[in-house]
Amino acid sequence: MKPKKHEILVVRYGDGACSSLHFLSDTRLSFGYRPSDDGPTKGFVLDLTSGEFIETASAPGESCGRVGYADAVGTVAAVIGEGLRGIELRSLTQEVAERKVADDVQQASELRQRSQLRQTIARTGRIPLLRLTDGGDALWFSAGALLKRVDVASGKVVRTYSCFDRVNLVVERGPLLVAHSKEGLLHFFDARSAAPLLYLRFTLTGWIAFRGDGAWDASQEQTRGVELSWSESSSSAFVPGVGFGVLEGNRLPLVQVQPAIGGRSPGLLSRSLGGVLASALDGDRRC
């Protein structure tokens, strides 16, 4: 029996991933894309209003948008707790001269030793990865598919963003929050309501953008589906024109398919993001 068409359109994770994220302006997102773990990093800028990708001579620095075991902004520090559980919000006696997100436990321990504990966020899941906002007034953390925003002053979670997998990059500008998960998917949210706006996957052959209802658009070369999440037992995928599904045991065929309601929608990327940006700018003018 021949496989169904959609069974041959999903490829095991091999499309590379973003290595850094940085907003150049309200409407321009810069990112580094690495096709393979040992390959060179390419730089791109995405114009959020036109949906155009522009290749650049360089990519944002590796620390841009990255989450880790510890971070410090000004005199505010956030450090993963002992035993890799919980997060400690701490105060530094002296402002940090250069921001550097810690990517190992030893660096986190060193930051703990030169700061004072303010409060602890206990319910974070195991091995939460974290990042402070540029102003140090809020904290993002992710220990799984949920990205949470914490108000540093109160220590309370104020917003939760639902992603397909663990987040390893996050940036925010104006009305948009962009989170990148470990399997290479960019999630665009309305930062104010946590409503998902669009998903974008940059691949070896181009790009594909899609919404939760299955509406999609892609570059001409991108003709197959993409993986969204992965674990040792199963992974999830999106196939254009078919919908969202699960690869049980990480093997085809695609099962538990949630059929796509929307079809191909040219200009989906710019419409989905440009509308939110235009609304926010219009609101600023009224103020």
C-alpha cells in the first residue's frame, strides 16, 4: 500500500534553528539562523509589515534573546534554585557592567554568591530556563511548553504563553512577544493578551508560516510539513493543507490529525502581525 500523501511530507528535525533574536525596531525582527549544529550562522531581518526576509552580513550576538540558568540587569538578578528547581529573585549591591545570561550552573552559583535573596518562585517545574526583561522589571521562564512572565516586584506570574515545546529564545517589543522553541519554531503572540498570532518555521529550503486554524503560507521551495515538538516517545508536526498531527514513536504516519480549516493564504505573515502593530500604533497616537 502506498503511503498517504501527507505521510511523506514530514521530515525528522533537520531544518536547523534560530540562534539569536533581536528587535531592531517595532516592525523589524533580526535573527540568526544556523542550518546545522556545526554550520555557520546566517543573519536575517524580517519586516513584520511586509513579510519580507532580508539576508544580512551578520547576525545578532549569541546572547540576544537567550534564556539560561541566571541573568542580571542593573541590580536585579534571577538565578535557578538549588537542585535545579525554582527561581531565586536576588539583589546585587553593584550594577552589572555587562549583561551575560549564564549557560551553566557554575556561572549561576557565582552570581548567587554576590547577591542577596529577595524572594523565591517555587512552582516552576524542573530546570526552568529564564531571562529578565531589558528593564529588569519582569522575568520570563520556561520549563516545558509554557512560557511564563513574572512581575519581579511581586514575584507573581502575570501572563502565560502556550508554546509547542520548551522555549530557548524570547524577545518582546511593543505589542509583540516572540518565543523560539528548541525544535526551531517561532511563536508570535500578542504580548498584552498572550493570544497566539502566528507560527513561523525557517527551514533549509525556505520558510512556512501558519495559524492555529491551519491557514498557511510558504516560500515557493517549501513544500513539506515541519516538526513542532519532540520527545523520546512522540513528536508533533504541521503539514500544509492537512493540519496538525502526532508522530507516535516518532514514526510515520501522522495520527490524531486536527484538520486544517484554513487553506493557503498568501500574505498571511504580514496580515497576522501587521494588524496588531497597526492597532498598537493607532492606540499610541490616540493617547
